[in-house]
Amino acid sequence: MKKHYTFSTGDTIEADLKDLQKLLAENQLYLDNYTDVFSSLEDDEYVARGNGFCDRKYSDDFLEGQMEKYTHRIKEIQKWIAEWK
């Protein structure tokens, strides 16, 4: 049976344990990706956009915000998973 969950950001989902486990893995991947980008780029580096053009990298503030967002989401999902057990 699926339950309704609300993130601290106000986003809502309907999920069962399997859905939460999948969501946890996806959010961990997002966090890992943002952390890698944040730790590997210098101020003057550019990031390929995949369409042949290059764009300036994301700002440090944006990356830090995304890392914080996914860190909080992961903690919330882990709490919900623990409630299923």
C-alpha cells in the first residue's frame, strides 16, 4: 500500500517501500553528482552542455544549494524507510 509523503520543501509523493528505496538511490546519485561537480571545477572552467556549446559552470551558491537540498531529502527518505521496518 502506498502512503503520502511531504518533503520539507512542500513537494509531495505517493510511495511504498520499494518506491522510497528507489528514490533514495536516485537522490544519492544526484547528491554525488553535484558534489563531484562542486569539488572538481575551478572558477574559470566551463561545462559542456551536451549540445556542442559550453556554458559557465554553475555558481557555487547553486551547487551548495542543490547539495543541501538533496542531503535533506535523503535524510527524510531514510526516516520514511525506517518507519516501514
